[in-house]
Amino acid sequence: MAKVYKDLREFLKTLEEEGQLIRVKDEVDPEPDIGAAGRACANMDKKPAVLFEKVKGYKYSVVTNVHGSWANHALMMGMPKDTPVKEQFFELNRRWDKFPVPPVIVPREKALCKENTISENINLFEILPLYRINDQDGGFFLSKACVVTGDPAEPDNLDKQNVGTYRIQVKDIDRIGIQALPFHDIAIQLAKAEEVNEPLPVAIALGNTPLVTFMASTPVNYDQNEYEFVGALQDGVPTEITKADTAEHLYVPAHAEVILEGYIIPRVRTCEGPFGEFPGSYSGARNQCEIKITHITYRTNPIFENLYLGMPWTEIDYLMALNTSVPLYKQLKATMPEVQAVNAMYTHGIGVIISTKVRYGGFGKGVAFRLLSTPHGMPYSKVIIVVDEFVDPFNLEQVMWALTTRVKPSKDVAIIPNCAGMPLDPSSVPAGMHDKLIIDATTPVAPEPNPRSTGGHFYFSTIRKLLMLFTQQIVHSLYRIESTQRNFYEHGIPVAH
């Protein structure tokens, strides 16, 4: 059974024991020290998490880069920290099949996130050591929050309770902005609430057990409960949740560091951004909806967990790498069992490499089209590379070999214009629209034109061609003999046996 963490603090203890956490005991300035440390960690060999115990002007500590390395990612899953990426992918895939594992509902008195309560005179700055992550950000952002919302039409349907990660900008002591893009699950729920001009209740969990955060940033189906996936990824061990105080149909991680509760104000949009985003560039400022915070619960001496994001690779790339790859793999595999693996680790699946067996001509492009029809692939995926089953999509040297030896540009490269795109991709013009690029780097098979032999398949391909030619000649000869016999018979000429 894999090691399971009850809360963020247990995971930080393991990271420290494994040499993957640095404690900074000296007082630091919130800006630029914390953001700069996040960038520096991403450039280090070990890429450790960093815990700042004293932040100038604030009472509580900050931790960053918790998911920011493959070592930390493996430890999150209870695996040895040197576990290869491909092995982590297939272990995630194995555990995925244990879904659903229903969570355990913990009573309020046993939920550590309820140790302290604030229900009036809300001031986020008293609880959260806020800072700008990148120096041109439009304000203070919560970049690693788990946002819990329900379907207004079915508030008691836990399958449609969404736990997602969205960027959040602090606007005032009790107001925050949230980016809810049209293809996000929360946007479906918000639209239903705003149709009747009703607020949408929200609970925001900060500082969670690592697999809760992992699942909150995972693209699963609208009617699949993220908490049930957490139990599956914990190798069958249920996660613990508890009811929110102000909206009892919402459930929050029982042992989170901080829970912010409130509601999205209906039909209100205010300026949000700019923000240094995961593609490595600043997003523009846009009108986004706002949340009014009315209630806070928190652990004693809470640890504020935030995430640095910038030019890849940074913590967000490790956090979103395999939890993007595995769902896409599952969705493709369901209808195309020839698919062997999916590497969607690049910029949240904007770039995807798919390894597949090829059944017939054009099959590689068909696999790419199937990817572009998935809920995540349709808006996000822009550059899709398809390779043979014997090419490891996680080995870029092998992928480059396929690109340089299997691709005939006039035949194997396709551009599909005017498709849905990711608005935060700076090359998306207008934002939210894009062209898609498909590169079929698989070995051509019939009936594709211009078949060619390469690599270790040359010998077998040549033999196959000779056999086909020999067979054609035999069939042609037999046909000529049969025709001669028929001609002789029709004219009464006996045939020798």
C-alpha cells in the first residue's frame, strides 16, 4: 500500500526527511524574496520545496514549490523519489482504475481546518501572507487554491460537485476575483446561478494534502467527483472531507490549512490581472467575476501554500504534467486501444505526444483528431505529434528521431485553422481561437501513398515487398494458364494433364 498523507504538514515532513525541503528561518521580505525563491528553486538540480518561517509584516509562514520536482511528485504518490517519469505515469494509470473511492466525511469537531473561525470583520491580510508572484502582476494572487462549488440545479449531487484550481486575485480585505473561463466546470455552474440572478456559494481550500491539490488541477469529466479520484490515487485509501460552514452542500478537505467561504456575486465583473501565467508570459487584464468572503476557518498557525509559475519548467508544470497526460490517455484508449501512452506534460497539454500502433493508413492523424475532440484537448492542445508504439513519448531523443526520419512534410503535417484555443496562450489571436498543428511521425502503412522503409524495419519491409511481387506473378501466371485452358476447351482442343 502506498504512503498516504493526512495533510500538507505530513507531506512537508516527508519532503524534509528526503532532502526535498529547505527551511528559511531568517525573516524575508514578501517581495521580491518569495517569488524569486520560487524561480530559483525551479532552476536547481533538486528543485526542493522552500518553507519561509518568518515573512516581514505577517504572522504566518509560506511554503512554495511543494510539487515542483519529479522527486516531490513521486513522494506525493508514496513512491521512491528517484522513480522515473514514465513509471510514475503508468502507476497513476493503474490507480486511476480504482475510481471511485468514496471519501470519508469527518464531523466538524475532528476536522483540523475548523480549529479557528472568523465570521465577522473579515481581513484576508491577517491570515494570508500575500505577495506578488511576478513583479508585473496586477496584484496578490492565490495560485494554488482548491475551489469547491456545486451545481445549482443539483446541489446535493456530489458527482457534480467541482473541486478545481483557478487563479484568484485579492481585490480587498474580503473580496477576490476569480478567472472562470467558459470551458471550466465552474463556468457551467456559474451560468446556471446567473440565469436566475442568484449567488453561487464557494468554499476555497488552501494548503491541502498533495493529492487533493493534484486532483483539483486535473481535467476530469463534469460528473466525476474529484474526492473519489483522490481516494483512487491514494491506492484505495479514502480522503477525508467535512461540510463547509456556510453552504452545507459543499464539502472541503478536512485538514486544509485555511478555508475561505463566500459566494460569487451574480452578474458582476471587474478588472482582473495582469498575471504571469503558466505559458511563461503575462496575461492581459480582463473583466472577471468576484467573490465576497463571509467566513474563514483555519488551523492554528496556518501555513500559506502558494505556487510560482513562469517560463517552464516551474512548479505548475510538474503539478499539471501527468494529471493532464493520464486522463487524455484514458479517453483515447477507451475508443482507440492501439494508443500506448500520452505525454501531455508540455504547458498543460498545449503540446502533446502520442504513441500508438498504426492499423491502417491515416490512423495517426485519426488519433490526433480524437485527442482534439476531448474536453481538455479541444481548447488546450495545439501541437500534436503522433509516433509509433516503439517510440517512447517521454523520451524526447526518440521523439526527435521519429520527427526527423518518419515525417514527409507535404504528406504528414496538417494545419486545421480557426479552432478553439487556450486564451492564456499568447499566440492565440484572438484570445480563445487558434490553429491546430498535427504531425504524423508514424511509419507509413498501406494505403498511404509513398510508403518507405526506415530503421530496423528495412529488412522485413523488403522481404514483404518481394513476397507481394512474387505472389502477384504467381497469380498472374495461374490466370494465364486458366485462360488458356478455357480457350482450348471452348474450341474442342484437349488439354494435357
